[in-house]
Amino acid sequence: MTFDTVAADRPLRAVVVGAGFIGGQWAPELLAHPGTELVGWVDVAEDLARAAAGKLGLDDLAVGSSLTAVLDGEEPDFIVNCTTPQAHHDVTVTALRRGVAVLSEKPMAVTLDEARSMVKAADEARRLFAVNQNRRFMPTLVAFRRTVADLGPLGLLTSEFFMPYRGRPFLDTLEHPLLQDMAIHLFDAARAVSGADPISVYCESFRPAWTWYPGACSATAIFEMTGGLRYTFAGSWSAPGQPTSWTGSWRAAGTHGTARWDGDGHPPTVEAAKGLVLRPYAPEGDPFPDRRRFTGLAEGLEEFVTGLRTGRPPQGECHDNIRSLAMVTAALESARTGARVPIVT
């Protein structure tokens, strides 16, 4: 996409929208980055935003419950959308239509139709809109992606996610809590690792007898991807033992060999096909050792700021990220209909 850049010789002005946990993680990153300035905080519960700002010693920060009022008053260059997924569409479109760029938490939206209208709003406003998929910046995932790139054309990519999780009551309200809440991380990582895009999916979502969830908390899915790749996913929010990492466990098989990664802090491993030599890439050091608060935020902010200054799209730019959301929405449709579903953005 083509979006307008900011040429003014000053820090980029930013407003955080949402004063929950993740908003409280983004605000320190904006304060720490030398190229950004936090100028406002918005939450429908204004007292929460005021309290969050106060914890950071920002008693004079512009705070309010009205997004439009803060945008009009502070004239930011961008917002960081940390609201609930149900609010992502309205918050993002409101900012874009006022000429304000958007860096959003995932998922982009609840539905694909909402996401399409958000991308359209970004195009019409010529503003950068990106979703921060923070796991893409994990040093070990980056090392796995680089290792997989040496395997040649891929035939199979698999990920497993098994976790006995009881942490958030809202998961009990979802029809398919694994697919609706967690799967976006694995599906987006599959695109990042393989460099392939989804074509179709067959998915089954179900409820094991032992689970504590009212909804279908377990799922399996087979994605047809570009280049002839098949990506398979299996997971459960109520695994009875031997949990994976929060990024799952991974295996990739290509023309030149096979690579594996535990999804955690260990580096990937690789075994070459007969007669070939492959070596795994080692994770690189933390580029922000003094600013690390929540994995991938500092890196995502740096890419976004660089994009606003140079016009180079960051990872998660909306025209790209909508493909990861489409994997989720198509998997849900397949689970509900029992049919293989084409993936169209």
C-alpha cells in the first residue's frame, strides 16, 4: 500500500486507546522510544485511563473517555489501539478518518467484513494501519524462520498448541475459544515462517469430555497454502498434561531437510536430507535489553515508527495482516459447516 509519511522534525505524537493490561504495557514503550511522544490516553472508563497515567507519573497527560475529543485536542500522528477486539473496528476507523495512523493490538477485527472496511478506510485516508503480531519478533522464532528458509520448497509445516488454561473468564463465553482467542498467533506465525499465504482450510473444533470450557476448546485444521504447502494445526485450551510453550511446537519439512522448534527459548534444530549440509540459525541478542517489558512491543513500535518516517510497510501492515485474520474466520466457518472453506480476503 501507499501511505503518507510524517516529515516533521519532531517526535511522533501518540495516543493510547484502552487502559487495560496491554495499554499499560504500550505506554512505557512510547515513553522510552526516542522518536515518540505520548500525548494522550483514552478509555471509555476515564478514571481507569487517569489512574494508568498517574502510575507513570503523567498527571498532566490529556485523558478522556471520548476518542474524538482527544484526537481533536492533541492532533496525534498515530494511536495505539489497545481496546477489546469488539471495539477495534470503530476505534481504528474513527482515527483513520481523522487522518491519524493506527498501530493496533491483534486481532485486527472480530469479523472479516469489519477488517475489510478498516483496510478500505486506511486506503482512503492514505494512512498507515498495522497490527502488531508480537510473536513475530521472538528471537527464537526469527531463528526458526531463517532456518526454514534454507529447507527449499516446503511440503509440510505443523504446529501444536496444548495448554491447560483457566485464566480469563471471557473464554467461557466463546463458542470456539481456542480458534477465536489463541489461534491467530499460531496462524500468523505459520505465514511468517513459511512465507506462504492461505488458500483453503478444513477445520474441526470440538469439546473433549474432560474439559472445563462450555465451548469447543480444542481444534484441528489443515490449511492449503501457496506453493503446494500444507500447514496443519492441532491444539487445546484444556490439555490434560505435557503443555507446549505459548508459541506451540513446530516442525517444517522441505526439499533439503527438516527443522524443528519447541516454540520457547531454545534454538531450532535441523537435519539435512542425505548428501546435504544444513545448520540452524542461532537466535540473535535482544535489541532492546533495557526496554523489554512485553515481548515484541519495542520491536513492533520501531518498525511502525520507521514506516511512518520512510514509507516502508512494517510487518503486520493491514493488507498483509488481514490474511492471518482470514485464516481464523475461514477455520471458524469450516468448523461450523463441516466443509472445506476457501480463504478470500
